[in-house]
Amino acid sequence: MRGVQRMIEEEAYCVDILTQISSYISASEKVATLVLKDHMDHCVRAALEDGGANAEEKVRELQEAVERFIKLD
């Protein structure tokens, strides 16, 4: 983000700034996908194996996280 801010301050060409922002968004979405997958593979899976109220809470959290993630598009 600092790079985009610097580009704006330096009055870089608008299309170049938009290209940089697009790259940032794409990279952020990839990282978010990895974090979401890791959360499912570890936190949610462990809670489901343990069962009980914690499992229900983790599933609810996962549902909310997926809803937030989908709204990124």
C-alpha cells in the first residue's frame, strides 16, 4: 500500500496506479484463500474432532468468514 501511496504522491500515471492496486488486490485474495484453507484444515477440523459446543462455534465462525471473504469480490 505504501507503494501505491508513493505513486499517488509522485503523481504517477493513473493507469499504472490502477495496475498496482489490481496486483495488490489479487495478492491479498490469494493470501486470504490460504489463511481460510489453513483455518479449515487445522482449527475447524480439530474442533470437529473434539466435538461439543466448540465445534459448533468454529463452524459458525467459518460460515461468517466465508461470507466476508465472498464479499471481497
